[in-house]
Amino acid sequence: MPDSGTRWSREELILAFSIYCQILFGRIHIRNPELVEFARIPERSAGAVSYKLANLARLDLALHA
């Protein structure tokens, strides 16, 4: 698992955006089994992935409408 503070690569960001598009906003949390399973792909913690998805949600204009 990468050290804390390791930047996300372009490929990891694309994967994170892909999972963001598939998971409902209310299900973005560290105990979501889909998110835990996804976290193994980029070798990140479930917490790091949930934070990244939450950051992506801040940019989602559909959530602000």
C-alpha cells in the first residue's frame, strides 16, 4: 500500500472516477463492500478511496443542483 500522501496516478484517478459513476453518493463510505473491493485494485485503503470519491463529489454539479 502506498505511503500516506502518495499522489494518485492518472490511471488511479480514471479508475476512481469510474467507480464514482457506478456507486450512489450515499454509499460512499469505507464499509461499502464494493468500495473495499475496488480499493485493492490501486492498492489504496478503503478510507483513501472514499475520500477521493468524496472529493470527486464536490465537483459534481448534479449534486449541487
